[in-house]
Amino acid sequence: MANVNINIRMDSDLKQQFEAFCNDVGMTMTMAFTVFAKKVVREQRIPFEIGVEVPNAETCEAIQEVQRMKSDPNKVTFDSFAELLGEDARGLLETYCLCSDSQVKQEIIEGMNTPLSECLPENKVEW
């Protein structure tokens, strides 16, 4: 069957946003309109959804945090996964040893339940 051209008028901002969306989902505007037309004819109904998940506020915040962490010149890095695991394993072992003392364990639990607003900022802690 032969293809035909269809002219559609729409606001230029809407056209740019629609074109950007189509690019994001890997299709042209022509493909999107063709999918729409086939779906309408097949199901005899409007509308239908083609969507991209928009990250929620928590995910956006996490993405921004990762970007900040990646640009931090003082970030801790590891040469291998084994090195990373070694650091983690040492930390777990130290926590296990500390928790074997019931008084220290209770102090750790109390510290974990202390609101951050009541804690000293890291730059004021003497190590």
C-alpha cells in the first residue's frame, strides 16, 4: 500500500517537546503518529499511553548526590573490587567486635537513634 503525507498543525513548543520525547523513546514523530493510528483503528478507541518513567523526587536527589560525589576531589576510590570489599569487611569486623561489648553495643544503638540535628558536624569531631 502506498504511503501518503499528512500535514499536522500544532504549537511550535509542543512540536519541539513531542520531537524530544520521540527521540528519548527511540522513534521519529512519523513512527509515533503511525503507531497511534494503527492502535486507534485496531482497538477503536482513544487514548493509549506510551510513556517514559519520570524519576520521583527521591531518585532525582539520589542522582544529584552521585553526581556531587563523583565530582568531589576528596572522594575515596579503590583500585579493585577486592580492595573495596576489604575495607567493608574490616568495618564489619570492627563493628562486630565493638558490639560484643554490651555497653558499647548499647551506645552504638543510642547513637544510631540520635537525630542528626543533635550530632556534632564532622568538621568539629576530633579523630
